[in-house]
Amino acid sequence: MQDYFMTYNRRLTYSSMLIMNAYSSSMTVLPVVLSDLILQFSISSSQAGMMSSLISLGALSALVSSTYLQGRVRKSSVIVLAGVAASTVLVIISFSRSFAFILPCFYLQGFFLSGFLDPNVNAFMIDLNPANSGRYVSVLHALYGTGGLIAPLVFQQVIRHSGWQGVYLAAAAFLFMLTLPLGITGIKAGRESVPVIKKDSKLTLKTINEFFSKRRNLLLLTCMFFYSATQNTHVLWIIRYMTTVLNNSGYGAIALSGFWVCCTICRFVMPYVPGKPMLKFALGLLPGAVFLALGFLSGSALLLIVASCVFGLFGGHSIPTLVNECARQYPGATTFPSMLMFLSMHIASTIMAVLIGMASARFSLQYSIIILPFLASLASISGFVFLVSQRGKDMILL
């Protein structure tokens, strides 16, 4: 019977990985089509920032409301329903003909994809593989990286033949197709009463108070905030920066794909590199901060491509590391800590999208984007503070 359940565990694990790949492809669409949308709707840089902000705002709304679902709905059901709903939203975006109509769609995209699908897939992966959760979550995010790697290059070709509308249709079809395997396997596993399909324990006020009373958790949320502010700003604006400031959109796509290539390599390899996960997090962000600063200050497109690759190669493991480091402390109730980590991530994304958009409109993107290396440095400093605070407890510094 144990072998029978393990077979379902493997199927559910692989199905979850497929969905993460499709999710990343869907979330890569906006950076690729951003310049086309600006031209299509004749909007300013600050208005362009609203699109990313609404995705993050939708995610924030879902993350807050998802606490009600803990212990009431199975994670696998939430993931599948979110995938189908998000596919529908992407189709609707492709048929949008006005900026006012498309904005609520971005909110819904964030609500279903980033708010429900993403944190539940991560928590579900930890449930499926508790003994090696760190490695499996890293692989999960590595597959997210492959989507971010391939999608920009593929979508650049789709734009040439079908415009930005075709890109959204392609992303919707891909997401829907890769959601089906988990839906089918999840239904069968539920009927067979596979243990991992069981619901989390219900969230209580005591659980919430205990979580926020631990300095460890607060520092992990801080690390996630600063790292996410760095990564999401880089991913959203690098193509726009290359296009408008350096007059080379092709290099922008290469820089973004280069980041995801190195990010994917990092997520596959870093779990096998000796050292504590949080030490690797804190140290890994320093080279990225230095190279990003050199790239933006020099104005060299080639150096920025190198900087993007360095940032991904040494810091790409950060999100899975932080999520696992937080959620692994709460076996049987992984939804809430995972949700809070992603809540911190999307708060950072919302704030930075607005700030960069406003600063670009008032000054220029050339100057506003220089904040990236400072954010990376703050994330690294937060990591070192975490390590120092945990000395003599469940972690050591070296």
C-alpha cells in the first residue's frame, strides 16, 4: 500500500512541476509585450507600471483571502481551479481593446496565478516531499526558470506573426494543457484517499500570533521583500530599459533569457553546494549587486547581459530557499507560512512597480532603475542578520 501511495506522490510531484513551468511562461508575457502595450494603448511609463502593480495587488488580495481556505479545501483542488480560471483570464486579455478594460484583467491574472496557484504549488511540493523539501522546491523553481528562459524567446517570435494578442492566447493554451494532468491525478488520488491529498489543519489566531512572535520568521519575510523587489523589478523593466535607454530590444530579450538560464542552473545546482541555505542566499546576492551596479552605470548592453547572468547564477535559488526555510518548520500546515512569504514578495512587487513607473515618468528609467543593486545589497544584509540571529539555535553561521 505504501508503494501504491508513493506512485501517486510521484505523479502529483511531476504534475505540479508541469504547472509551475506553465505558470512562469504566463507571468513572463507582460515584460515581453510591455513595449507593444504601451504603443497599442498610448500610455505613459507610470501607467505601464499600473499593469504590474495590479497583478501584484490581485495576488495580495488572493493571498489574504486564501487563509480562509486553509483546512477547508485541498491544495490540489485550489491549484487546478486557479489554473483553469487564469487560462480564461489570459484569453480575455488577448481580446481587450481598451486600457481601461485590460486593467481589471491584470488584477484577476495576479489573483488566480500569483495569489492562489503559486503559493499552493510550493506548499503542496513540501507536503509531497517532506524529507527532501529543499531540493524539490528548488527543482520546482528551476522549472519556473525554464519557462522564464524559453518563453521570452518564443513569445518574441509569436509577436512578429500574431502580435501581443497571440502571445496571450498561446500562454492561455499552454497553461490550460499543463493544468489537466494534476486535475486528473488529483481526482484519482482523492478517490483512493492518498494521505498527501488531505487538508491542512485549520488556521487559528493562536497560529498567526505564534508565527509573528518569532524573529526568525520576520527576518525571512524581510529577506523575501528585498530580494523580490530586486528580481521582479529586473524582470519587468530590463527589456524596456534596453529598448528605450540603450536602443536595443534584442539585447533586452537576451538579458532576460540569460537571467532565467542562470537562475535555472542555480536552482538545480545550489542545493548540492555545501553550506547552509541562508548563508548561500546572503553571499550569493553580493556578486549580482556589484555587476548590476557596474552594468547600469557603464551603460553597456553587453555588461548588463553579463550582470543579468551573474545575478541569476548566484542569486537564482533565493525564492525557493526562503519559502522552504519558512514553511518546513510547519509540517501539516504549510499553506499559511508559504502564503505569507509570497505576500511579502507581492507587496515588494507592487511598491516597486509603482515607484519605478513614477520615477521613470518624472526623471527617466535610466536613473530610476539604478536602485536595483541597492535592493540586492539590502537583501544580502538581511540574510546575514538572519544568520547571526540564529547562531546557537537551529542553524550555524559556517
